[in-house]
Amino acid sequence: MMSSKKLTQVCVTFWVVLLFCQSVQSHLEVGFYGNSCRRAETIVRRVVRSAFHRDRGVAAGLIRLHFHDCFVRGCEGSVLLDSTSSNKAEKDAPANYPSLRGFEIIDAAKTRLEAECRGVVSCADILAFAARDSFDLSGGINYDVLAGRRDGRVSLASETDSNLPPPTFNVDQLTRRFSEKGFTQEEMVTLSGAHTIGNSHCKSFTDRLYNFSRTNSQDPSLDPKYAASLRKSCPKGSTDPNLEVPMEARTPTISDVNYYKDILAHRGLFSSDQALLTNPATAREVKSNAMRSSGWKKKFAAAMVKMGQIEVLTGNKGEIRANCRVIKS
């Protein structure tokens, strides 16, 4: 029979191991606010649904807002912080401004949550909930969101270019950039499907129309009729920064697989979209996703859950902001 001294040692060892294991996990969990703010996810969903009914385009904005947050410093709400007199924040970097949208929806959700559960729900979690709800409301599927993130205190515009994939990347560059964040090439193609909804400013792709290379003014991989329609919407030499076109013209507010079908028809808007056909493995994924709508939606949801765990702050790290645009003083 084990002595009381040995039993105590075993118990201590067990708890040390348990605490160590807990310390190396992310501490994110489904239903994180079940006791501390029971209606947290419901409140966010109501705010997002109301905004979506007014303007279906907000879904794309909120999904991209979450993506752009997670790829720079991890999913800790740094993209929501405003610039100050001494610091240019992520949201004002060329990669984010003026294309990112949805900040006011996060603000509205935060205001309601602060009224219900002051100082409990992080801005980073609100963003993750809002992205999930946006995918679901726009025709995707619902999925459980792991929560428990805390908010970061640093936001630097200078960090965006080295972390966010630009629309000019080729397959190798895309694969490396996503790999740096822990994603497989298949997951990269899956997440690229977010381009099935929303709009893009003309400046992100007009080089494909007017200044592609020394030998071709227009990207030869573009369908000629599609290129002609893009030129009408984005005339050469225009200085209007607000000109936009749908990322996917047929169903720009519905999360479906028309994005992949467009790539197969050489109607991918960005160079990085059309580039997915230049690699045998990514081309197979494009074809597979184009034929399996429900399969892509499930893979996209899984990839979003995985993305939501990039470099999170939990426990005593970071803070819970009262205002998502400003760090606590």
C-alpha cells in the first residue's frame, strides 16, 4: 500500500504536470463566456445580423478584418486600434486602408457587451464571433468558435507588408506566407475562397489590365471579355480611389464556390487568384472546391477555427479593452 508521503508526492507531481500542460495550451474553448457573459455570442450575432440586413457587403468586410488581424501579431485585435500622433497603426497601412471595413460593427457590439458584461469580452473574440456569423449569414455554415483571447497593446503599420499576402503573389509565395502562419497549401486554397464575397478597389489589380509586363499590357491569363468589363469599371489613368468592382461578379454577397468556378474560367480578379491554376496541386484543389460546395464550406469553417488560434494572448497576457480602438491607459 502506498504511504501517505509517496501519495502526496504523486499528487504534487500530477498537479505540476497538469498545470504545465495547461500553460502550454492556448486556453481557448467553446462557450468560454458561458458563466461570465452568457449572452456574449448572441449579442454579437444580433449586431452583425442587423448590419448585414442593411448592407450585405459587411460580411466580407468582417471576415477579412479577422483575417488581417490574425496574420499580423496573431488574433489579438491589433487591427482595430486607431493610429495616434506617435504611431501609425495597422488599419492605416496601405494593405488595409481604405479597403478594410466593419470597424463600426465591432464598436457597436462592444458597446452592447460593455453594458451587459463590463470588462469581460475581448475585442479579439468579438471579431472572431463576427467573422463566423458573417460566413453563416452570407450563405456559408455556422461553426463553434473557440474563445478566450485577450487584446494586444501594439499595432504597427510597418508590420503589415511582411505578414499579409498581397494580391500579386504567385503560388510559391502564397504557400510560404501561409506556411509561416501554420497552414498547409490546401488550407491556403480553402481560405482564398473568402474572395467569393465583397469588393476590391481597382488599384489592387489594374496592373493586370494596363501594365502587366514589357510584352503584354494585359495579363494574357485573363478572359478577354472579363478584362474588357474590368476596364470599363476601372478606366486607365483614373485617380478616383473609391472605384471598386465585385470580387466575384455573379453572387458577390453569397459565400459559395463561384470564386473557384471563375478561376477555372480565367476570371480570377487578382493575380494571386488566377495563379492557383499554375500549380498542379493547387489547380486540383480549385477544381475539387468548384464541384463540392458543402465540402468547401466545411473546410473553410475548419480553416477559420485554426486561423483564430494564431498567436493568441490568453490568461494574464494582454488586456480586455473597454474601447476596441484604444488601449487601456
